[in-house]
Amino acid sequence: MPDKESYGFMAGRNINGYFTYHLFINFAFWLSIYAVFFMDRGLDFSALLLLYVVVNGFQTLMELPSGMLADKWGRKPVMMLGALMQASGYLLIAFGDSMYWYIPGMSLAGIAHAFTSGSDSAFIYDSLVAAKREEEFKKIEGRAYMFSLIGWGAGGLLGGWIAMQNLALPYILSAMTSLMAMFIIGTCVEPPRVQLHMTARAFIHNAWIMLRDNRRVRGIIIFSSILYGLLLACHKFSQPYLLSAGIALEVFGVIYFVWLIGAALSSNFSERIEQLLGRKTIFYLMPVLAGGAIIYLGVRQDIFGAFIALLYQFSWGALRPQMNHVINDEVASTMRATILSVAGFGSSIIYIITAPLIGEFADLYGFDNALLLLGMAILTLGLIAAHYFLFSEKPD
């Protein structure tokens, strides 16, 4: 453990490592070709949807245990283990030739997502607290998420060209960058934190008490779960939308890149936008822009919709730094990663419930009407949840 004089150096080292980790762990070279890859390997749509369920199911199951492990073992070991599992999962997919390989590969990817979310935010917040720089968290978290989105966007853009040589190459390259992320976070310093020695049952009980009694944390978890869960369901319609708008498949990677850069900029400047518009405005604006944009996509399928979609990328990018700041600010380090994992668990549950229902609705009434329904749900439920959260910030 570093002494007090070295905390400032530790925080600076961890911040740089945190940014680089987010970039490399999210180099999703497979983003723009994953459906093509699996269909080329002989999978039909039912099998493809099953793999989506596997990823989100295992992520949901491991959200809370991963947060508890990060609070018990340390943030850095859990982040490193998540990166290793992600690399292993991608390699199983790349070299597999049947569902017997793809299901374990997607399972590892889902578990990895749980291990690398929540623990990462607690890691950097604890580092800043030790250096007495916690007021910088929202700016740093926004910038880190910007690097995540740049990784997704750049990976997806390059992956389309790489896949022209070999469809498995994007997964192999993503495995390599995941291993690089593991080594990068390994060079960082585990930040100091208070540890409670208790049983898992007692730990869960204490976390439940905190959620029950803290309206502000409960409010932000409800708001983020609704917005993230429904936006995740919307993303599944992005490729069918682009096809129906008459956009060539070769351009998909470029469009994904532009969308993710838009979300990255929103994340990076989230704090400045809040200072400019005010706290209430930014929270009410997120569901309005996201819901309104998706309603437009349901009404019209044209190339202009690809630009309108940038509006909901604003909400996607701005939400994470806002949410994580509230939780890190309110929750003690003893269970910080656990509560952050509860937020991830909530959005996964919303997605798992919504995705099959909205998929069936799309099969019956068309994906355009499904987008209309999702847009209205984000607009109405998001505004209600935003009001509940903002009301929870008022003193009792």
C-alpha cells in the first residue's frame, strides 16, 4: 500500500491506466460483422438470438457476485480476470465451428462484461479519494467512457475491412486487445479502501439496507436501468433500420463509428453540459432526446434517420458519468462496486424482459411499430424516472 505522499502519483498513474484500459477492453472489431460471422458459420436467426440471451443472461447472473468480489478481493484483480475471460471467450468464438463452442464463448463474454463494469468505476473513484481529488470524478469518468466508445467505434469501423480477409480475424484481434487491457490494469496500483469481513449473506443484507434507505441511489438506479435497458433493446433494430433506409452494408461501420463518437463526445463533456444547462434540464433531456429520436425512426425509415439517431447517442453517452458519480458519491467504499453492479443488474433485467417481448411485437406488427413503442416507453417512463430521481435529491 503506498504511503500518503505517493497517493497523488498513484492517482495519476491509475487515471492514465484507466483511460487506456477502457480503450483496449472495448476494441470491438466484431461489432459490424457479428451477425454475418455467425450466419456464415451456418447459424439461423433463432440460434443467433439464443446467443444474445446467453451473453445478457450470464452478465445479469454475475453482476452482483462480481461487485461483491471486487469489494472483497480488490478492484484490480476482478478487472484483470474480466479481461482474461473476455479474451478467452472471443478465441472460443473465433476458432469454434458450432454452438458447442459459441455458447461457452458467449458465456465467458457475458461474465467478463459483469466483471469489468462496476469494479472499474469503484477503482478510479477510490484512487481519486486517496489523492483528495474526488471532485474530478465526473470529468474523468466521462472521459474514460469516451475512450470506451471510441474503442467500440474504431473497432467496428476497422473490423468491417479486416473481416474481408477472414471473418474470424475481428474476434482474434479483440482477444488480443483484451489481453493488452489486462496487462495495462495490472501495472496500476490497487487503491486503498476499507474492507468489511462478513459473510456473503450479511454483505447482501447491508447492501439491501443501503438501497432501501438511500432514495438518491435508488432513484438513479431506477432511472439508469430504464434508460439503458430500453436503449439496449433499440440497438437490436439498428441494422434492420439501416437496411430499410436503403443504406449500403459497406457503410454500416462508418455509421456506427459516427454514432459512437457522438456518444463519446457527450460522455466527455457531460459535466460541462450539466453546468451549462443545469442538473434538472440534463436529466429531463436524456429521455426526451432518446425517446423522440426513436419515435422518428419508427415513423420514417430514411437516411436522415441515421443523423437523428445521434440524439439518442447523446443520452447513451451522458448517462454513465452522471449515474456513477451519484453512486460513488453516496456509497461507502466497502460496498461501492456491489451497488454499481446493482445498477448494471437493473438495466440487464429491463433488457432481458423487454427484448423478447418487443421482438415478438416486431414480428407481428413490424419493426417500425416496435421502434414507435420503444420510443414512447423511453419518453414516458424515462421522464417519470427522471422526476423521481430529481425529487429524491431534495432533503427529507
